[in-house]
Amino acid sequence: DQSSGKSSVLEFISGIPFPRGAGLVTKCATQLTMKKSSTWKAWAQIDSSTVQHAIESREEVADIISKLTEDLCKESDFSDSSIVITIEAPDVP
């Protein structure tokens, strides 16, 4: 079964919300890098791009992942590119 809860496991471990929905939601790899810092700072990018998308809050992460997934998978069901999320915050594991 493809929908075996991989994103749910990542969400549980990291405390970062991942997209949820019916059917196929995860269509490309997501790399999540977390680093302890005194302030919140986060961004997302596609691995092959230098363009960074600022993430203002923990709650915004799932929306950013969904948007980038949609951009990557416009012409096919899956993408070979990865979404790279970097979060620096005082409360990361």
C-alpha cells in the first residue's frame, strides 16, 4: 500500500505539519533539515533551484509543500526533483 503513513511518521518525529488529503498526496521527495537556533527562520526550495520561499510559521509548511509539489508535478504524476525545507528554531528536535 503506497499510503502507509510515511508523512505522518515524519510529522510525528519533527512536529512539522505535512500535507494531508485523499488519494496520492506525496508526489516528490521532501528533505527536511532542522537546526537549533534562538529564533525561528525557515525556507523552502526545489533542489535544482536557487529561489528560496520564506516560511513565516510552522503551520505554513504544509501549504508550501503542497504549492511546490503542484508546481513540480504539473506535467506528470511524480517528480524526480526534491523539495528542500530548512527550519532553524529553538524548539526543533
